[in-house]
Amino acid sequence: MNAALLVFTWLSPLVLALLAYSRKGRLLPALATLPALAAAALVPSNESVEIPWLLLGVQLGLDDTSRIFLLFTAVLWLVAGAQATLQMSDDSRAGRFRVVFMLAMGGNFGLIIGQDLSSFYLGFALMGLAAYGLVVHDGTESVRHAGRVYLVMTLAAEFALLIGLLLLYQRTGDLTPDVGAIIGAGNIELTFLGLAFAIKAGLIGVHFWLPLAHPAAPVPASAVLSGTMIKAALIGWMRYLPLGESALPEFGGLLLAVGAMTTLSAIPVGLMQKEPKAVLAYSSIGKMGIMSAAIGLIAMDPRLAPAVISALAIYAAHHGLAKGALFLGVGIAKDTGASWVFYLLFIPALALAGAPLTSGAAAKDILKIALDTGYSGWIQMFVGLLFVSTFGATLLMARFLNLVRPYTTDPSSHGAGLALPWLGLLVLVLAFPLVVNGGPPSAMNTAIVIAGIAIAAVIWFYSPTRGVTWVGRVPPGDIFEWILRYIRGAGLQLTAPLTK
Amino acid sequence: MEVDVLVLSVALPLCGALIAVAWPRRCEVVGMLTAFAVSVAAVLTLVQVLVVGALQHEMGGWTPGLGIALRVDILSAVFLVLVGLVVLASSVYATGYFGQPREKAHFWPMWLLLLAALNALVLSSDLFNVYVTLELLGLTAVSLAALSGQRAAIDAALRYLLVGLLGSMVYLAGVALLYLGYGTLDLPAIATQIESEPIAWLALCLMTGGLLLKTALFPLHFWLPPAHANAPAPVSAVLSALVVKAGFYLVMRLWIDLFPALLTPSTGLLLGIPGAAAVLWGSWQAFKAERLKLLAAYSTVAQLGYLFLGLALLFQLAPGPTRDVLFGGIVLMALTHGFAKAGLFLAAGMVQKRSGNDQISNLGGMAQRMPVTTFTIALAGVALIGLPPSGAFLGKWQLLSSALGLGQWLWVIVVATGSMLAAAYVFRVLERAFAGSSQPDAPVAIAREEWPALLLSAIAAVLLGVGSGWLWPLLGNDI
Amino acid sequence: MNTLSWSFLDILLVIALVLLAGAALRARSLRQSIILFIAFGLVTALVWARLRAPDVALAEAAIGAGLTGALLLTALRNRPSEESRLVSNNGMRWGGRWGNVAITVSVSLVALGIGWAVLYGMNDTQSGRLAGQVGSALELSGVSNPVTAVLLNFRAYDTLLELAVLLAALLGILSLGGGRATHCTVDPIATSLRGWLVPLLILTAGYQLWVGAHAPGGAFQAGALLAAAGVVQHLAGRAHAGLPVGAVLRVLMVSGIGIFMTMGLWTFLGGRGFLAYPQRWAGELILLIELFATLAIAVTLILCYLGSEPERRRITPAGSKP
Amino acid sequence: MNLSSTLPGLIVASSLLPGLVIFFLREGSQFTRTLLNLGGAFAKLVLVGIMIWGVFHEKVYATRWTLAPGLELALHADALSVLFVTLSTILWFVTTLYAIGYLEHSPKRSRFFGFFSLCVSATVGLALAANLFTFVIFYELLTLATYPLVAHRGNTEAIRGARIYLVYTLGGGLALLLGAVWLHAVAGPVTFVEGGVLSRLPEQTYSQLKWIFVLLVLGLGVKAALVPLHGWLPQAMVAPAPVSALLHAVAVVKAGAFGIVRVVYDVYGVEFAADLNLLLPLGVMAAVTIIYGSIKALSQDNLKKRLAYSTVSQVSYIALGTATLGPIATIGGVVHLVHQGVMKITLFFAAGNYAETLGVHKVSEMNGIGRRMPGTTLAFTVGALGMIGIPPVAGYVTKWYLGLGALEAGAAAWVLPVLIISSLLNAAYFLPVLYRAWFLEAPVDWPNEHPRTGWFETTGALFWPPVATAVLALAAGLFAAAPYSPLEWAELIAEREYLR
Amino acid sequence: MIDTGVLYGLTGVALAAMGFRATLLEPEVIRKLLAINIMGVGIFLLMIATAYTGPDTAADPVLHALVLTGIVVAVSATALGLALERRRRDKDGS
């Protein structure tokens, strides 16, 4: 039974995608996630099913961390799917959206449950490419530009991953390398794997596609993009780096530093954005920075591995759900324009900021508890980073709410039925800390959050106009946009074929 | 009563010619019957030779020294079959080609005399007898070439006659010297006595010079293209495929049977260099030729070049299996060229008859109007270029293999360029044939004219390539 | 080594020969060169006689000088004055003056070579080569004249082919079609000459045919003489040179080879080998063959002469053109 | 007359005889012609099936016919030939169906199908050739059979294209002939023996063997479209679609590549070729072709020209695999023989469909074609993704094995970058096409659209072949590890080549 | 040491050479035919000279037969040549 469930998790989205084109298939996106939910709940860990004749020999299975990932991914895909069905009932190209949506979903699930190299790579590639369809759904010029940048970066990530996996496979010799076999990776392999997942996670330097793609995509798509797809990087790192077995001091250090820089740079740029979804995109980049830094930390100090990995999984789950809720909220706000939507948005915003009694706080506490086991200078630095990110997140959330407010003033469009799936998600976000007993709220954390709220309130009331000057000076794709503008300005048509 | 079939192959055509002259109204029927009978006789001779080995028939019962003997071994038997089949096919074609009875009455007797001359030449092994057959061949060929009566044909025939006479006279001088030196005219008898002395050398040069003039090897080829291009189609087919080849057959006979003692590798070059020049010059001219028949004529000059090239290589190989294989290759190339060129000329004749002239430039849409003819030209082209599955491919393979074995690069380059040029001029024609003319009018088929040409080309392009396995070992024990 | 056996006469003949040949080739007008050529032919006949080759001398006189001369003269008569050049594309002209010198030098070099070889070859005379064999086999051949024996028995096949060559030439000429009928007057001398010359020629031809068996003579010489009679008939204005017309003419044309072939096939099918006459009947058979050969050769040569002669009057039935 | 001595002969004859008969059919006898065509194709399929079964059970099939002392026309079924024969037989069957549909009402069909069958019998003969002499014969026959096909339309540029094609291929044929004859002169009759026959030759012939190798590769390189010799391929695009499909996917181009594989493995033996350091130049030539082909394809607006240049680069993967010493690279090279065939024929079918149904020849005219002809465009997408090397379509298997082979042979330094650059370039010239097809608006009316008959987007005979081959490509990728798959067969071949 | 046979043999060679040269160089057709005939006579002279074995003994009959045949062949060739020449003149329209 378990084997069937696992296979169906992967197969059902792909197969149903073929039927989704016609109008009758409107409900399919939501239904396709059910096997994944069931599998996440029922299938015992380290249960795997072998399909030797598929691809190069496929092995599907779940372990503890991938179970959590599968759970929150499935939930988010379910909600996003339902939301898409409701919102896009009148869109002419909904059929195509549904097909591409479900292909991406299939890729994402395959990525998580596929334990062998080829199915991981298949999932990674399928998700990346199908997501392109989601990004360029609207078809306007700016969206097309974002889609092109996204595509190039995704392909680059894919090929880097291919090389990395090739090197890994050539070294280990079997398609489903267990953790022990992964030790001793050469630094070429590490660079390639690192690069592939860095692009996916949106770390600094290769992040510019994310703030372009996420806002461009329709709301359900961007929810999934931010919520689950970029998490693939984490899964990749956890699975193909010898975390907990051998120490990778330089690689870990590099990852920690890059993660830290990403988080720190994301906050100011995020604040300067004019578009709410762009703000959310930068907040995702920040959060991914934190998680990558955590991975770097584990790489340096293997002893931390087991505890921190599970903590990270929970943190990722929290971030996924909250970020998904925020993105969906923006969509509903735009559609319904109802003021209560704005107030409900406060819940996921606070959760994301890590306010006490919310999932954010719980996740952060678990992470801090896991880190207490080891003691080194780096951990202290990481905890400091955590606090800074909390403060930044609060500011970003305030900025976001400030930008969403205008949408919710005129109560013109159709009723609340649209928001049903979103409300369900909010309930989950609220219930998250209960499920995950995070322990008592730490004083330090609450103090930072309150300070953040205070500053935000001050900025909000006193300088609604003056803040405008430095807002919007940095375009969403920041450094890439400048480079591109410089190149286009200087008349070099280097990227002509790409942008045709 | 074991009848020597080989005599029949001379007697039958002669009788046929006589009856044709005496009874002009039925000359066509007589001609066809004789042609058929002769080809049957040729095949029977070949079978007899395969079974028994070399045959000999003393004319008049006298010993060869005093009298004349007809001798046939596998080489001459194979040439007999070539002559028989090509003449038979051309005769079938000729029945459709000549319209008025007056033309028929003139054509058929001379045609049968030509056949008799060819058979007599291939079979005879007496030097003076060869001279007489050469003369008979020359005169009949000239009269047939001049049959169409236009000014160009008459001029070409006249030049052909003068060149032919010169060639025979020089050959006769050589025979006189040989008789002077060795006192007999019978080929095998002289072969035993010959050793490297001045008179033998001179006789060799004179006889070969005379024959090369008649075989139109490169420097002496100027008379061939106009003669073959302006003759009527069946005549030019036989001229190119057989008459010129008879000269080559004689050179091969002389150089291999009569003068082996004199031959040093360097003498081979005497034939090799003009042969190479012939290949290049002939192919180049063929490529530039404007008319299909002129193209075919120049291609004959080129193909003969290959044969002489082969001979040059043959003499540089020590007697042994490689030499036999190369000899087989040369013979196969000669046969393939014979069939292919006959097919090509007959096809060219059809094109000329159907569209007034055989200018290559206005062959447009021929593939549509005359599919069988185009297919014939294509098959003949394949055999001329030497692409598989034609016999010429095997021949060229042996040629290249022995040239590379000897490490002589010049020949390899010549053969390679020759093949490319051949491909150029063949596909130049085919290309126009494929270029569809706008209105695809109904394909016309005159079976009587189209099928013989097709069969000839098919033999050259496919049968000789695939089915000639049995021929090689037998040819080996001839030299 | 025989002594210095050539006499003064030989020197004279040789010089005459070479001078006449040179003159014939370089004479200014065509008519002169043809006349000189005929003279050259007669001197050649003399040389053959000198070299003890009477049969060849007769043939040379009748055919070489006589008939060839007649052919050349008729060719000359019906053409206007100016030369008709055979301008060949590249072959025959050999590029002007320097070409001439080059050719002359090379040809003379080859001639010297052959001459030296002849000297070398002649000295070791191999005792008459085949003459001995012919001598020994002569009585088997049914005739006593060795040349006729060789021609019609030992190398009969050669003669057969030679008649075929003659026939081929004739067919070629006929296929070229008669020339345009031109009007030419009949001079009285010819008619009177015809009165006594033609019977004389026929008589000598018959004698030549008969004597061939045991003395110089034979079918070719007899045929040539008959042809000469024909030419005279034609010059005298006789319609169609006295030849029969139509089917009979065609049968006559092929009679020579026809008889030869029937004889050959008869012996061949009789199992004795092609043209191997039964020893007893050899003489008579050879005579029979020679008779028909003579007729054939005569008719052929006359037609060659006529063929080249434009038809005087069209009214005669198809006549020579079958 | 037992089966083992006649089967190869029968397979060649099964398309030769119908071909010859078709030549003489009248234009109007449509039914008999189709019957002969399909009958011949089906018979060949059955015979090949028997042969596969036989070879798998170690049965020996060989037909011999002596043409001259030392020169023998020999056909035999070894692993490599079976692979190529199966490929060409299946694809010929599909292409015949397609051709019948494509040339529905065009003139001169008897001539077309006659030469079409001759071309396939030449390809099959070439595949089954047991010695170099037979290979040369069928190689030249292929040129002869394909020339009229390229010149089929008879208009000026068809004739011009055919002429260029002829000049190249005859030149190549001549080089191959010279090489073969020289080899024959040096080493006597050369039969294809796994592991090569030339290693036993004495030392002083090595310099000659080098020159012979150059000649042979030059000769084969023309048909395999290695860079300096590839000029004819884009020009030959003037041929009707089924011809360019069969020619450039299966027959002509593969003949060259197959020839190179034969020469390197079965004549020289790969170790011996490596000792003579012949493999590096071949590899470099292949690499240059791959990159050059892809770059040229970028700038081609005519769809078939773009596919042609893509073929130029794709076929050189086979040469690259052959030139890299090591069993894994061999597998990559050999399996690509099949994969490229299947994928490229799908693309050409699709291109033919567009041209025939909508009169679309240029990429710029392909906006929104996905909406008008979803089935064909889906097949086109599968083929294109395969070309880029995205799993699950067959292409990624090749890239996977080629990459691994390069790593194993230590030649990763230059092989991997080539693979990556070419994959990126493939993406660069295929994805814009897909983008236009799926995401852009269709023009109001197509260049010359045939009225839509019935439910299908085009006639059945035109619709099903591309779908069938797309499914094949997908299956070859998905079920790569299954028994009887091309990959399995390639491993069998590589194992036999390196057994010694 | 030059006896009659050799003398005539050499003359024959000389005549043949003159004939050959003239055939190549003379543009006029009829002169070419003349030259060929002269060349023929030259070669026949060479043959008869070899057949001559002194004033008293009988000459070699085989060679005589050959020369006879040669003469007949020469005359037939000349006749054909002249006929061709005449036909060429007629076609000329002159």
C-alpha cells in the first residue's frame, strides 16, 4: 500500500496534468495533491520502493526530514491549487496554467520523495521548466523579460546540478548513494552542487531572478514558487552534502558567510520596493539566507547535524506556510478589496516576523535549542543573525502591510467565498505553534519584535510622504537590472538571442 | 561429331551479310536472325571454353605455320559474348531506328559484315589475318559512320578512314618486320622464338603505334569524338563499345602473349602516361561537351585511358595472384564499359529521335517524358563513374589496390580525379533530366527501342558487378 | 654471303621509283600528280617483275596502276578547280612550318631505324622461311602455282576476308548514293576503241583465270582485266557499263564470297575443318571458286568505278542501286 | 537455404524488391503502391524481430557472396548492426506512413517511393555489412538512392541543393574508397571483428594506418556532417519533409556516424586507435562540430534549417562518445545513435506537419501554433526537450553517459564544458521556438491553411507518426534501464567491445 | 654486302616514310589517298624484297599472296575514300 501511495504521489500530478487542459479538469490541481498528503501522513519513514526499469532505476521513499517537507509542500500546493481554481475561473488560458501548474507540482513531489539521483534531477528539471510556464502566464512584456531571466538561471542551475550529480555518481558508483558514501566529495563537485542550489535558493549574486519572477507570476503560482520550490535547495544540500558525517570547514564557512550576507542585503533592498509581492520576494531571500547559513553551520560542525536538520525542516515548513498565506492574501486583497482581508493578513505577517506565540517564534526557538548542543563562536554569530533577521522581517512586514493597505479600501469585487482556502491556511498558520511545542517565548525575542513594531509605527505615521524619496530607487532585480541596463545602454547586444 | 562453334561465329555473320545483300526486302529479318544466332554461338563458345579450355581450329586443315588457326581462350570467349550481346541489343534497337527501306537495305549488310569482322579479329591468331580483319573492321565502321549522310558525319568518316588506313599500314609494317625476323606469322609460334633484339623492339613499336592510332589513345584520339558523335545511334554504340575496344584487345594480346620477353616495368609507362592523360583530358572534355553523344564519345576516350592505365600497372606486377586479379579487373572494366557505353549511346539516340537534338541544355523534364531512357542513362552513368554495384567499381578497386600496393601515387590521384570528373559529367546530364519542366506530359514508351538499352545498362551496372565472381579465377590462368 | 649481285638496272629502277613518288606528291596541280602516280604504279609493276614476283606484277599493273588511276581520274573530272581542303580540327595540320619540319625529322628517324633493322634482319636469311613448307605441301594443294596455292588453299581464309573487304568497300560506296547526274559527251575514239578492245580483254581475262593454276595469274588479275573491259564499255557510253541490273547484279556481287562460304561450310559440316578441300577434288574446286571470284571482283570494281561515277541517266531501272 | 545464412539477405531484399517493383507502377495505382510499401516495411519489421531474438540467444546470421577473389559481399548480424537495423526499420515504417500522407496529391510518387525503398535497403545493408568492402558498396549506394530524393521537387533550388549534396557525398565516398582500398592493400580484406583487426600489423605500417584513418574519417565525416564537411546538410533541406526526416534522422547522417563507430571499434580497435593517438583529433573535431552546429542553429529563422544545424551538432555526440576512450562513453555514443534518430525524426515530422498543414516554414511564423495544432506541437516539445537533455525524454541518458564516460576517461577537462555549452545552446535555440508555440498569440490566419477535416488538427497519416515517435523518445528515456531497451543493447555492445 | 633484296628493302622503307609524311602533311584529301597508296607500295616492296632470295631460287610465295591481298585491300580503301570525298564535295553544294 505504501509503495502505491509513493508512486501515486509522483505519478498523479503528471498523469492528471494531461487531462487538465479542458474546462472539466478545473478541480484537478487540488485533487492531485491528495496522494502526497496521504503519503506524508501514512508512509512510515525509511520505507522505499524500487522501480528498476524506470529512468535509470528509480527508488522512492521518505525519511523524517523529507516527510516534513512533503507535508507542508503538499498543503501549500493544495491551497494554492484550490485558490487558483477559484481565482482563474474566468481566465481564458486557465487550461494551460493548470497543466503547467500540475507538472511543476509533480516535479516538486518527485524531488522530495525520489531518493535516487536521476529522479531527483528529473524532479528538479521538470519543476524548474514547468514553473517558467507559470511565471510567463500573463504574457505582458515585463513578465516575458522576467520569464527569460528566470529560465536562463533555472537552466544554469539545472546543468550545474547535472555536473554535480555526475561527479557524485562517478565517485560513488551507485544511483542512490547513502550518506556514508557521500563523504570525500572533491571541491569541484561541491562547487557545482553548491552553485546549483545557491541559484535555486536565491543566495546573493545569483538571486536577481527571484524578485523578478515571483511578482510576475500569478498569485497562486508565486505562493508555491516562494513557499516550496526554493526549498528544493535545502533538500538538495541535506541529501547530497555529508552533513553530520564529515566536516567541510571551508564549504560550511563560505555558505554561512553567503547566507548571512544574503539576509543582511535583502532587508534594505526589500524595504525600498514599491510592489508588495516584491517585498515578500526579498523577505523570502532573507529567510533562505538564514537557512543556508544554518546548513553552512552544520557543514562546519557535524555534531549539530541531526538536531539542526529537523529544526530547519520545521523552520522551512513555517516559512512556507506563512509566505504562502501572505502571497495568497495579496491576491485575495486585490480581488475582493475587503478591509477584513487586510486585518487577517496581520496573522501570517506576525508569524513571519517571529512574534511570540506565533509559528515563527516556535520555529526559531526550536532552532536555538538545537544550536545549544554545540558551542563555538560561529553559533553565537548565527544567533545574532537570527535576531537581526527577526528585526528586519518585522520592518519588511510593516512595509508590506503599508503597501497592501490601498488595495483593501474599495469593497467592489465579489464575495468572500473566494478566500475560503486562504482562511484554511491561516488556521494552519495559527495552529502551527501548538503542533510544534516550541517552549516558552524567550524574552529577547519578544523585545526585538516590539521594538520593530514601534519603529514601523513611527515611520508609518510620521513620514508617509518623505520615505518615498529613497523608495523605488532600487528596481526589483537590482544588480542584474543595472548590469542589463548598462549593457543595453552601451549598445552591446550580447544577450540579444536570449531576449528575442 | 564435335562441331567447333567458334568457326560459326565468323561464318554465320558473313553468310547473313551475303543473304542481306542478295535479298534487300527481307534484310531486316535476316539481320535479326543472324545477330541472334551469332550471340547464341558466342555463348556456346564460352560454355565450351569453360568446359574444355582453350580451343583451336586450323582453317583448311593446314598446320598454323602454313595455314591460319582460329584460337579462343577465356579472354576472347568473353569478348565474343560482349560483341554478340551488344550487337544483338543494338540490332533490336536498329529495327526501330531506321525508317525507310532504302536505309535498311544499306545498313543491315554492312552491320553484319562489321559483326563478322569483330568476331574474326577476336578469334584470329595469325598476324596478317589480324591485318585483314582490322581493314574489314575499319572499312565497315567508316561506311556505317557515314550512313547518316550529313556533312559532319561524312567529314568525320573520312578522317576516321584516313587514320584507320594509316594505323593498318603501320601495323602491316610491324608484321612484315616480324615475318622478316622470325619467318612465321602464327602468334604462338613467334611468341616462343621472340627475344629482346632490335627487330623485335621495332616491330613492337610499329604494331602498337598502329593499334593505338585505331584505339584512339590520348594523343591520337582527335578523330574519335566527331566520328562517334555523328554516326547513327546503333552504329555509334557499337563503334564506341566494340570497335575501339577491339584495338585494345589486340594491344593486350600482343603485349601479354607475344612480347612478354621485351617488357620491362618502364615500358609499361609508355602506355600508362598517355592513359592517365586520356583519363583527365577525356573526362574534362566530356564535362564541357554540349551534346550528349559528344559527351559519350569523350567518355570513351577517358575510359580507354583507364584500361591502358591498368595495363601499365599489370606489367609492373610479378606474375602471381595479384597480377591475375588485376588482369581480371581490367577485363571486367573493359566489359562493363562496353555494355554501359552501348546503353548510353542507344539512350542518347532515343533522346535525339524524340526531341530533335541531343543538346544537354534542353533535356529538361526528360525524366518525366522518357522515364525508362533516363533510368538507362542513370544506370550507364553509374557504370561509367565506377560506383557500386557496377563491374567498373570492382575493376577500379583492383586498379587502386595494385597502384597503392606498388606505392605509385600518381595513378591513384589520376583515377580519383577521373572518377570525380566522370561523376560531374554524368550528374550534369541527370540533373537536367530531373529538373522538371512545368508541364509533365505523358510518358511515352517505345518498348522496342527502350528495352535493349535498359538491358545493356543493367548488365553493366548490376549483373557484371554482382555476377562476375566466376570469371576471375579462370582469367587468371590465361596470362 | 652472295656477291655484289645488284646490277645497273636495279639502281635505275630504284631511282625512278623514288623520283616518281616524290614528284607525284609534290606536283603543283592535282591532275599532274595523278598522272605521275599512274606512272609510278607502272614502274612498281616493273620492280615486282624484277624481284621474281610475276603474279604481283600483273595485279599491280591491272589494279594498282590501272584501276586506281581510273578511279582517281574520274574523281578528278567532276570537281571544280579549287582545292578542297580537309581542314581537320587539330589533327592533320600539325601546326604550320615547324610542324612539317618536326614530322619530317621524326619520320625519317623511324625510317632509318627500320632500314637498319631490315639490314640486320635480311642478313641472317632464314632459308626462305615458309617457302619450304609451301613447296612440300604444294602437291597436296591441287594447283602447281605456289602463290595460287597459298591464296586459295593454305590461306584461303585470308582471301575470303579480303573479298569481304572488297564487298564492304562497295557497300559503303553504294550507301553514299549516286552523285548528281552531270552531262558529259561521248568522244568517238572511245566508241571505236571499245569495238576491239573489250573482246580482247575478256579473252585475256579468261586465259589469266585458267593459267593461274600452274603459272602466274589467277582470279584477281582476271577480275581486274574484266573490270578494265567494263571501264572501257562505260567510257564508250554503254548504258550502265554493260552490267546486268537489279537482282542479278546483286547475286553477282556476292557470288565470289558465296561460293567460298558454301565450299567452306560444306567441308566444315563434313567434319574436315573449314575450307579443307578433299585432296582429290582440290584443283577443280579451286578453279570453280576462282571463276566466281573473278566475276565478283570484276563486278565490284566496275561498280566502285561507276558508284563513284555520277549516274548518267536516271531512266534505267534501279540498276546498281538495290 | 537455412535461415541463418539467408536472414540478413532477406532483410535487405524486403525493401529492395518492393522498391524495384514500385518504380514501374503507374502513377495512379495508389493502392498497390501503398500495399507494397507497407507490406515491405512490415515484413522487414518481422524479420528484424526474428533476428533480435536470435542474436540475443547467441545465434549467428551471415550471408556471403564472393564478388572477386579477396572481395566478398558479406552481411552479418552482430550487436551493433542489430541496433542500427532495428532503429532504421522502425523509423522507416513510421516514415512510410508519414510520406503516404504527406505526398497525398503530389506528382511523381512512384519514383519517390522507389528511391525511398532503395535508400532504406542501402541503409540496412550498410548496417549489416560484415566487412569494409561491403560497407563501402552500400555507402555509395546510399548516395545514389538519396540524390533523386533530395532533387525530388525538381525546382531550381532543389536541384542546386541536390548538386551540393552530391558533390560532398561523392567526394566523401571517394575518400572512403581510397582509404578502404589502401587498407585492403596494406592489411588484406578487413572484416568487422569486435575489438578491431589492425592491432596485429607490423610497426612500419603504423604511419600508413594513420593516413588511412584520416581518409576513412574524412569519407565518413561528410555523411556524419563533421564541421568542415557539413555544408551539404542545410542545403539538403529543400527535400520534402519525409525525406529530410528519414535522411537527416536515420539514414544518411547515421550512416556516417555508424561508419565512424565501426571503423574505430571494429576495424582499428579503440585501444589501438588510442595508441596511435587518433582519438583526440576525432574528439576535437566532434566537439568543434557540436559547438559550431548549435551556434549556427541559433541564427536560423527557417525551422528546417535550424533543425538541420541541430542535427549537425547532435550527430557529433556519437563521434564524441566514440572518441572518448572507455566503455561508458561508448555506451553514450552508441545509445545516442538511437536516441538522436528518434528525437530528430519527431522534430522533422512536426516541421513537415506545420509546412504541409499550415504552410508555416519559419520560426517567426510559429506564434501560437500550439493552440492550433496541440498534438503535433506537444510531440515537437517532447523532441525539443529531449534534444536539450531534459529528463525524462531520451536525450538526458546520452548526456549522462557521455559526461560519465568523459570523467572516467579523465578527459573531463574539455568534454564536460562542451556538453554543457552545447546543452545551453540547444536550450537557446529550442526554447524560444517552444515559447512562441505555446505562449504567444496565434496570427489571424496561417500562410496557407488546409481546411480542418474532422476532429484531428491534420490528416491522420500526418498526425500519428510524430506522436508515435515522440512516445518512442519518451519511452527510450523513461524505460532506459529496462531489458531490450536501446541503453541495455548499447551496454551489451560496449561490453563486447571492451571484453578483450 | 648490300644485295638486291636489301637495296629494294631500303627503298621500300624510304617510300613508306615519304608516304607517311605526305599523308600527315598534305591538306588535300586526294593527295592524302595518293600518299597512303605510296606508303602501301613501300611496305609491299619491303615484303617482296624479303621474299627475294636471289635470281635463281624461287621467291617466298606466302609473301606474294600477302602483297596481292594487300593491293586489293588498298584499292578498295582508296575507292571508298574517293567516294567519301566526292560525297563531301556534293554536300558542299559546289
